[in-house]
Amino acid sequence: MQEIDRTPVFIERRPSIPFAAIGGRIGRTNPTAGEGCPCCGAAMNRPKAFVDFNSHHLILGNKTVALSPFEARLADILVRRAPGAVTYDAIIMHAWDEEPEDALAALKTHIVHLKRKAALLGIKIVNVHSVGYRVVI
């Protein structure tokens, strides 16, 4: 009978988006001043934005803004992956059932409208050059 090798094999994982492209730092604060996680310094109790699909509203804390159904789908993928960047392809696949002919131009048009509405809540949607978009709360 053949013996099975049980030694663990580690595979190097590399992020698909450069760390500098998503801001270079992810919510680091000063943990010694009681501002963040005591083990890693990550920001704690940061307000989370989310999308209510029943009413098509973007919600942050106790503030809301009405969205179109399509804008709600765009906002959903962006706020779920915040503060990381979301690639253009991932947004297009999430937003459209069938990709339109000039999907990138259509996406940019819809993002402009979503940026204006999100700004009412203090949410910024930032373009990450040649990658996609990310949300800054």
C-alpha cells in the first residue's frame, strides 16, 4: 500500500490588484491611542454603507439616498468590497445580465450619476487608474 504524503503545501497568493492601487493602506490608525484594533491597528467601528434592494436606497448610518435599480446594483458591488478596488470587468459582470456593446462607456456614465448621489451621504467613489473603482467612506 502506498503512503500518502501529508506535508502541507503552501501556495504563494498574490493579490490581483496592486496594494498601492487601493490606497496603499487600509484604515490603519494608532492603536496605542485607543483608535484602532490593538493587534493590527485597523480602524474599528467605521460606519458601513449598504444597499436596500426593496426600496433601492443607499444607506449610511441614518442617512439614505434613493437610487435607480441599476445604480443599486452598481453600488452594491462597490460597497460590499470597500475599501478595496473592484475591477471594471467585475462591475460589468455584476451589473448587466447581457453585456452591452460599449459596456465601459455605459459603466462610466452610470458611475457619474452614482457618484453624485453617493456624495450626498459623504461617500466618494474613486477611479483606480486602469483597474476599476473603489469606495471611500
